[in-house]
Amino acid sequence: LPRPAIEANWDGTFSIKVIDDITRLEEATAFHWHSILHRETPGVDGVPLVHQRPIKPGASFTYSF
């Protein structure tokens, strides 16, 4: 980290694959997207155990919004 900035046009669509490379089994993760209003996509807001299941170590999740 830090990762490069992600930019899009006003009507753009994101499809971002996140791979959890954390090796400790108790360290599941997720990405929370600050400053993005998820009106129609609350399941990809990235708050683990609130809006989505955490990404297990070794697994991946594709955020599309």
C-alpha cells in the first residue's frame, strides 16, 4: 500500500477483484469504499459482517458497482 488511484467517468462501472493473501486463518478481510454511495449495491460496501461476508484467506471477491 498505497495502491494507485482508481478513476472513472460519472456513469462509469467498477469491477475490482480483491485477493486476500493474508496467511492467518482468523484474518479475513474486506474493502470499504469511502465516499461512494451504494444505493443499489449495499452488498459490496465492504463492512465485514455488516454489509458483506469477509473474504477468507486465500479466497477472492470481485466488487462490481
